[in-house]
Amino acid sequence: MADVLEKKKVTEKKVAEANKYDKATYLRWLEVMYRVRRFEEKGLFAYSQQKIRGFFHVYIGQEAIAGGLATGIRPEDKIVTAYRQHGIALTRGLDSKSCMAELYGKETGCVKGKGGSMHFFSAQHNYFGGNGIVGAQIPIGTGIAFAEKYKGTDNLCVTMFGDGAARQGALYESFNMAMTWKLPVLYICENNMYAMGTSVKRTSNVHDLYKVGAAFDMPSESVDGMNPESVHEALQRAAAHIRSGKGPYYLEIKTYRYRGHSVSDPAKYRTKEELETYKEKDPLVIIQNKILKNKIASQAEIDAIVDKINVEIDEAMEFAENSSYPLASELYEDNYTQKDYPFITD
Ligand SMILES: Cc1ncc(C[n+]2csc(CCOP(=O)(O)OP(=O)(O)O)c2C)c(N)n1
Ligand SMILES: [Mg+2]
């Protein structure tokens, strides 16, 4: 992290003045966000060595959302999201070793090496995974929320999607059903301004995507997604509303990805100036500056967190490298819950 922090200048006004939360919360945000950044930077390195193959979409720049999710909802709440999902899985508490092994396609991965970068999953962590079909998880999350209501729990289902998915018909159908039945679902649009190379401005005359909620009378807000503090606050507001039985809530979290859509994207559709503007709002830098400026913790305490995560991710890589690939004979295992699924042929 040292170089991430040294290279970036952050204007003082980006640092909120007062401490609203305790020291442990600020340090937790730093730790969660740095874990995601380090995990993906190391993953990109392994990808460049062809140790990781296939699709690979990183979250770098968007980590404040993972940070907010670590504190703003409960571990019993469910989450389902799209394919840009390593950071969400990690913030749910999936072990970095099992996530890194999954990227490597190894049998020790969180889905035994059969999912890869887009398809982490862990029922134990209430993480219903990454989905590769744009918008497919919106009705799935709505259904998970229905199940929670049916079972009479106090849990909500956080259903996340990108700005590109926000124009899918499935979203409108799900919003309508969720409001009609007052389902405990928190919809989050991570608006990073681009769907592959297509900017939000090219796909609709409505650029503030939270406004879509108004058509359904769904409470909807726009949130600063470059700061875990604002994400946390919005999540708590939304969760309180949902848990009171009033039904869904929609947050459009405005964020930015520093890398291309996936590893193969040179991102020529945006200017260097635009990228630099957002790098000045780097959530990791913002939170570290706040911690230091407001004397929440010392530089030594920050360094200790950074060192701990560096070791954790190095160990995760070693674990992934030393693990075995799944056996070919297990190809058809774990794909279907129905044991006698009749449509498999050799
Ligand atoms: C139904 C469907 N259409 C097209 C694609 C190809 N595709 C993959 S990612 C993507 C862009 C989605 O962008 P967004 O929802 O904003 O998510 P982001 O990548 O920005 O996180 C597209 C069009 C797909 N996977 N599924
Ligand atoms: Mg997008």
C-alpha cells in the first residue's frame, strides 16, 4: 500500500472532518479494502504469468463498497452479485486462500476450482455468488428475499448489479414484484459509469440511475461510492427501512473502476484526465488520510495492518500454487443438486 498512498494526492476537502465511528470501524474499513486491492493486484500478476486464465474482472477503485458492506449489514444477510465479485466474496468472510485457489482453478478453491473468477460461492457465508449473465442475479436476489420473508427471518438480500444491468427488463419486473410483495431486498447499482466500453450517457437520457426506483415508489438514493463511510451510512439507513417490514430499497452507488472492464480491455473509451480525477479520490487513500489526520490510529498501526494483509495474500498465493487441479473424473460432480439429473451424457 505504501506506493498506492505515496503516489496519490488527495485534496483535504475530500477528508470528512468528524469521526462518527470508533477506531475499530475505521481500521476495519482500511483492512477490508486493502485486502481486496492486494488480492487483485497479486491476482493480476499471476494472470500475467498465465497461472490464472479466462475472464478476470477486477474491482480496483470500487473497494469502498466492499468496505461499507463489511460493517453496514449483518453476516446473516444474503448477497448476490455479478462477475466483478472477488471483493464482495472477501468482505463476506470467504478465506483469501480459497478465493485465490479458485482463481487458479485448483480443487482447494471455494467452488473446487470449477467456477473461477466469476463464480465464487459460499452458502456458509450467505454469499450467493457471482453471475456472468448481466442482470441475471436481479431476479435471483429478489427470489432469495422472497424466501427470507416466507421463512419469517429478519434478513435481507443485498442484490448488486452494474449500471449496464440497470437497463435490463429483468430489473423492472423484479422491482415491480418486490414492491408489490414488500420483499426484504436491498438493490445496489454499482454505477462505475461504464458497461464494457459503453458509458451510461450513451445508453439513456436518465444518467442518475437511482431515479428508476421512483416509478415503483421504491425509496432510492444516490451514494458516494468512493468512501466506505458514506456507503456504510447508506446501507444502515436502507437496512433499517427494510427490516422494519416496509419492503425494498434502492441505492445507486457512484463509483469508478481504475482498470479496464476485464484484463483484456485497454480502456480507450475514456480519457486519462477522467481516470486521474478518480484516482485522486482513491478510497484507500481517503480513509488512510482520515485516520492519520484525525489521529484515529498511528502510521505504525496502519503499517501493521498492511504487513498482515501482505503476508495473508502471499500465503494465499503459495497455497493456490501448491494445490492440485480437480480430477477430470469429478467434472460432473457438484454441478446439479439433483443426484439423478437425467440430461448428462458422456
Ligand atoms: C445478458 C448479457 N448480455 C451481454 C453480456 C456481455 N457483457 C458482459 S459484462 C457487460 C457489461 C456490464 O456492465 P455493468 O453492468 O455496468 O457492470 P461492470 O462491468 O461495469 O461491473 C456485458 C455487456 C452478458 N454477459 N450478459
Ligand atoms: Mg458498469
